[in-house]
Amino acid sequence: MGRSNGYRPTKAQKKVVDELRLRLGQTRKDDWQKARCLMQEIAINLGVRGGPMGGQVNPRACKYCHYYGHTKQWCPKRVAMEKEREEKELDELLQEARAEMQAYLLGSNGKVIKSDPVWDKWLAWAERRECEADKRELHCHTVVATCASESVPCGLCEGCRGWVRFCEEYERVDPEPPRTSERGACT
């Protein structure tokens, strides 16, 4: 089967073709005849006689929102929904972590255990760094192995290299506080 090189307008055709594409993007899957006519107009304006095999050019509708003009991969509704879902999951994880930390800091009788300002300062710094890394979507794309508690990053992918660069940059701006204390001596 032949392959289309795309339907890209020249500067002279751009305004008309963009207007037709906008109208195509506002057409629902149910109105396929209108979408087909709009796609034929786009093809005529671009000087294309037919599709890759010489047949009529037919647009595809998004399988997510059922509108023409884009595919599910680039659907703005799907992207917005996934971003909202990820933010909700991140908020839930942060709430769980705060609840665990509060339970850790409270004794069995509900009273606050003696506070350790050195360790608390380091935990606050680490949480700020993690939140900033999550905003920049820095994570390993190729997890080497997982155990019961956490996954082990590969250290080779672009996500891992980005994390290392981010940590170096972040520690220049906001240096890591000391971690030694009676509660949390990290090695």
C-alpha cells in the first residue's frame, strides 16, 4: 500500500486549508459525509488528486472523542483527562506520604515525639526536590528490576541522565542540608 506524504499547504494555501481543517476538527464522527466533503476540499486546494493509491481521500475520526481532524494519540480531551488523572494520583500519593509521616512522628498515645529539626529540614528539602522532578517528569523509562518496596532504575536511559543533571542543578541552587541526626542518619 502506498504511503501519503501528508497534506501540507504552501504559504499561499495555508489560510484556506487551516480554515477547512478547523471546520473538519469541529465535525463529529456521525457527520461523515460532511467530513469527507471537507477533506476533498482540502485535497483540491492542495492540488492532490487522490490518496496514496489514487482513490478518494477519507479523513479519520478520533476513537476517543469522535471528532475528525486528529487521532487518539493527539486528542486534546484525552491528553487533558490523563494529565488530570496523573495530578490526582500524585496528590493522593502525597497525602498518603504525609499521613505516614504524621503517624511516624506521633507516638502510640497520639503525642508528638521529640522533634528533630536537622532531619525534618532534610526531609522537607528532599520532598521539594521530588516535587520539582515530578513537575519536569524526570523518571526512568527502563526499569531494570522491581522488588517489593521500590523499582530500580537502569541508570542508562535519558530519564536517568536527566535526573542526574537535574539533581546537580538543583543542589547548586538549593544545597542539600546535612542528614545526620539521632533519628535519620543516612549513609
